[in-house]
Amino acid sequence: MNQLNLETSPYLLQHANNPIHWKAWSEKTLATAKKENKLLIISIGYSACHWCHVMEHESFENEEVASVMNPNFISIKVDREERPDVDAIYMKAVQMMTNRGGWPLNVVCLPDGRPVWGGTYFQKEEWTNTLQQLHEMYVSSPEKIIEYAEKLHQGIQVLGIIEHNTSQEQNHTNNIKPLVEKWSKSFDWEYGGYARAPKFMMPNNYLFLQRYGFQTQSQDLLNFVDLTLTKMAHGGLFDTIDGGFSRYSVDIRWHVPHFEKMLYDNGQLISLYAQAYKRTQNPLYKEVIEKTLTFVEREFLNSDDGFYSALDADSLNQNNRLEEGAFYVWTKDQLQEILQNDFEVFSHLYNVNDFGFWEHNNYVLIQSQTSESVASQFGLTENELQNKKKTWERLLFTEREKRAKPRLDDKSLTSWNAIMLKGYVEAHNALGDGNYLAIAKKNAQFIIEKQWSPEGFLHRSYKNNKSTIEGFLEDYAFTIDAFISLYQATLEEQYLHQAKQLTDYCFDNFYDEKQQFFAFNSRNSAQLIAQHFETEDNVMPASNSVMANNLYILSILFNNSYYEKIALQMLHHMIPNIDYASAYSNWLNLWMNLSEDNKELAICGENALVNSQKINTKYLPHIMIAGSTKKSELPFLENRFIENENLFYVCQNKACLLPKTTIEETFNNLEI
């Protein structure tokens, strides 16, 4: 029988009425496969995945397909967002077998979980034919399948293990330059991003490139970052009506998105645009931040102060059928009716023409000219056009709200919440909006109260007042990162001590002394067919790169030489593996901490919070900030507080200058 009705994952619940006898991933299910000696089908996807829905409709809702799967296989449905560990292992297997990957991810395995065949989307006939052949082979010649599975398993175990770097060569930051130069050859200088489609946003790439361009005074790199951020904000990828970014663009212009909106993308992009705003004061970046956080607060923030995970790409169209992008797109007739006399100006600004046309008479709004240019064409001031733009957006938002909304994935994932928490902190730092910081603090409390168990571990998922699944390394790494940022914005030291407590838990439960990296799964949890050490940055930074950055900062604040040793040891092992730098941008960020212009700033005194907030509005990626409004026992701040004085200590390489007494003097010592 189909057992997915017992689950809380929206993706699993979407399949609860399939005729397939789906089971959730569990030790019990795996034990059943061994007991009955049946091949496993492991089908992995997520609620906002368009092609997952297509394969469900074509195959998993089909009785004929069920008649092949049910008697011969144990079928397991996995929500990749709840179980990124399972997804990572079987993605490696499929990539080894087919040189490609994606979702839905479908794998057939031996009863013990070792894969023998797999791929992504399959049409119904190919799917059933292959399953029948595999079943017959397993019955008649099991040794052939087992032999192949053993070889593939050996490859999976080796894949992802980082060889130790035994070189004694110093990791000088000058060696970053050729990596960036090679990387820059793939830049798209017309539309930003990389010169290929589909285009993913990769926020961590631009956080690093912006920092590197700033610290090396490379105007070309900064121009490229600004080009990319502007084109993303002007493209259909960004929902100018409601705020928020879709997951990626299917074309090189950032025009037509794959319409799902993911929490982790928007959290990282808020951090990126906030940092860019601090550097440039570009009003477009401020608009993006404010619109996106309005969207997040309205659509993702729940009554428990947690954030939901995603909005689907698909929604019901006028014919009451699920269609990708139906909620977001417009016909020319619809726009003319709503905008009336302003349609001509609107159509020039948002390209209701061949450039903005998508398909089926639908347009995806994209801006290719500056507001100033369009305003001058129609005899308007830029301010007048901006006011019109706000009116248009209100009209279109009101009209669009009448449509059937995309389906909501209403689980809350710890790591994604932490990413969004940090986004709110960064937005507060850049714009000074106290509401952003209040939401961040409430979300931190949600993680502490709902997701942090009395036994010391973090839960992964939360829904309906129920916390489930023991957390993975990414849940700890991003929570630690967010709590450090929250401390730096509030100077409330409990966040820092909580970050350290979670860090020590990671050493006890995730750190592998032999590999000298952190495993993705806790050693106390049920183990998969191979260990997974996540080291390559992707649409989210790798959990090991986030941990290494955390350790470096905490090593300074707590004067902890072991943290520093492990962070730099991890970096040292990674450096020989950095070939195409976009997959290692967060490691490069850590590497930049070793540059000669990096400093630390301690702000002490009764006005420390006010002073730190002023400093946090500046773009200072090479400065690590800490502070206290009272006497502190934090090692970095110890013996630095003097009653009735406001002092600024600029430090470098564990040595500090004499304290300054004004922000103006301090800034002179912080410049590159």
C-alpha cells in the first residue's frame, strides 16, 4: 500500500494518492527490501520541480506502471530537500552512469541500497520496459547485476574524497589571481552571469568576486558584478510586481525563469544585494531588497516565525489545469486593459514586444533600457516614471492576486531558515530597517526553540508543530553562520556562544579525523552506502566551506587555535583541487581572509551598538567586527572595555593598534 499519507513533506504528500505502493525512506523500508529480496526503486524530487510533476502524471499516476512496480520492487519516494544526504549519494551514482544529473532522480538499487541503474526523467514506455528488464535479469542472472553494483559502489565511495595536500607551500593570496583570470573567461559581458544557458544565479560567486574586486581594486570585476546584479534585477527572473527571484533562467538574458521561488535562493540574494548596496548605494539594489523581503514576509513567514520552503513553478491556468508560469505571465490584451493610457510607456519599459515575448501569446516582463532612457523618450522625469511604475505594480499585483496561486511547500528547513535569517540581518545592516532585525531574531528563536533538541542536535525539518529528521552538516553550518552574523548586528553574545556550542557538537559528531573534513551525516545517524563529504560550492555553498569560514571567525573571537588549525588545514587540502573557481568561491572567500589587508575591529563602550551599526552600513568585507556595551569575557574583547569611554581597537595578525576614540579616526585605519 502507498504509505506517504503518513508523511508531512508536501512533495511526498503529492504522491500519496498514486497507485504506486510508495514508502518513505526509513530503516524499516530498507529492511523490508532485504527480507523480500526485491530491487529498490528510489525516486527523488521536490515539491516545486516541474519535471517531477510531469513524470508523476505520465507514469506514477498510471495503473499500468503500478502493475510493473508494485509486485516486483520496493518503491521509495524521497524529498531531496528533507534528505539531501540520500539525494547526494544517488546523484553521484547517476552522474557516474550517465554524465548528467537533475530531478526527478530515479535509481534502481539492490536490496541493500547499492545502485545498478538510474537517470532523471523517463517517459512511461522507457521506464516500464527498463524496469521489466532489470527485474527479469535480477531473477535470472543476479550475479551480473551484483557485479556491476559492486564496481559502481567502489566508485561512489572514492568520489568526493579530497586527497590530502602534503605540500608545505604557503597559501599566499597572490595565487588567487590566475584562478580568477581563468574564471573570467566564462563571463557574459552583455547580460552578466556566465555565457551559457540555463543561467543559475550562484550568489556566493558574486559575493566573492565583489570582495576580491574590492580588495584588489579591480574595477572590471566590480563592473561585472554590477552588470550581473542589474541584469538579474531587470530580467523576468526577478518578479518586479511581487518581489522575489525564481530559481534560474532558461535563457542567457535572465528573461524566462523556471518559475519556482526557493527560500535559499532569495536568502542568499538578499545578502548579495545588501552587500552590493553598501558598496554602491544603487537604488535598484535597495528596491530589490525591499520588494523581496516584502514577498518573503507575506508568502513564506509563518506563525511560528519560521520560513516556508518554496512556491511551485506550476499553478492552475484559466482552464483549471496546472501550467508552468501561469500565475506570473501576461498577454498583451490583459496588460492593455489594466494599464489603459499608460500601456505604451509600460510596454517600452518592460518590453511587451518581440524581445519580451515568451510563448502562447504570453509575455514575461524584462527591462532592457534604463528608466532614465525610457522616461526621456516620453517626456517624463525619472521620478515621474518611478511613480508610474509603483502604480503599475500595484494594479498588476491586485489583478494577479485574483489568480490561483502556485502551490506552497510549507515545511521549514533549518539550513534554509538560517540562510534567510542571515539575509534579514544583512538587509538590516545595509538599510537600517529595525523590522528586518526583529524578524531575524524571532527566526533565531524559532530555530533555538523548535529545531534545537534537548539532546543537543538540530532537527532538519519542521511542519505542523512537529520537528523531524536529524539535521545534516549544512543545518549546523548555516545556523552557526547566521548566529555569528546576528551577534555582529546586535552584540548579544548569547548568539555567539550558541554558535560555538553547535560548532563543538559538529566536531563531536561530524568531524572525520582521517579525512580531515566534516561528513555530511552525523556518525550517530543511520549510515548510507557511502560517506558524503560536501566540498564543492553550488547554488548553495558547500557545508564544509561554510564550516571552515565559521571556524576561522570563531577562532579569532574565542582565541581558539584548534579552530584556526582545522579551518586552514581544510583550505590547504582544497587549494590543489581548485581548477574552475566558480565551484570553490566560498573557499576562496576563506583564502582571502589571509590577505594582508584583512583586519579585526573591536568596538567597546556604552555606545558600541550604535557605533557598530554605523560601521556595518559600510562595505568592509576585509574587516571582522565584534563589540560590547559592557565588560566582556569573550577572549577577543577581554580587558578592552573601559567605563565611560568608547574605544575602537583595530587589530591584525593578533596585534592591535592603540585604541581610537572616534569612528572617523577608526575608518582611516580600516582602509585597504
